[in-house]
Amino acid sequence: MKFLEHLKPGGLGVMATAGSDGTVNTAVYALPHLTGEGTAAWGMTEGRTYQNVLGNPNASYLYAAPGGGYKGVRLTLRLKEIRDSGELLETIRARTRETSGEGAANATRYVAFFEIIEERPLV
């Protein structure tokens, strides 16, 4: 995975999804947790992104790396599974608590695992 080396803290990540009715949503998302070859995971609240992937498992993630220029990665994703408990979810909640506060950590109820279908450079 050649472009995943650009996943360094300090950049900006955006997840794009579409619901089963075609309604599109974008949301700012943290760096993924790479859980194995070809799998990435993110914590999720019960917001639009979560609702969309329940009805349509396809998503896209764009990460613009820090440092200027156009380094980064675009990932084409397909939902594999969603869990509402476990060690990774607790790790994500703890990290969220540090960066965004108790309310955001408590709102993070799920960890969603995605297969990385395609990886492309930012530009």
C-alpha cells in the first residue's frame, strides 16, 4: 500500500458516503486504524455517515497530509462489519476523549471496519 505512508497525524481526513436513496454526505474523520492487510477502521457516532453505510456499504476516504503540497491518499472502501464493543472501540474512545472531549467520546458508539478496495494518490 504505497500511499498509506502519507497517513501521518496533522492532516485532514474526509469520509464520503451515500445513503441507499442516493443522498450524499461528507464528514471530517480522523486517521484510520489499520487493522490488517487491506482493512481500515474508524469510530462512528449514530450520525449520517453511520446511517449511510448501513444502507450502502460503499464509502470513500480522502486524507490530505500535513506539510503543504498535495500529498495524501484517496481510499475506495467497502464496509465489512460494525462492532459496538471491543478493545479497538475503547482505544478510539480514549483517543477521542483526548482530542475532542468527553461528549464526543461518549457519542462514539461503533467501530466500522472497511475493506480497502483501491488506494490512489491525492492528485
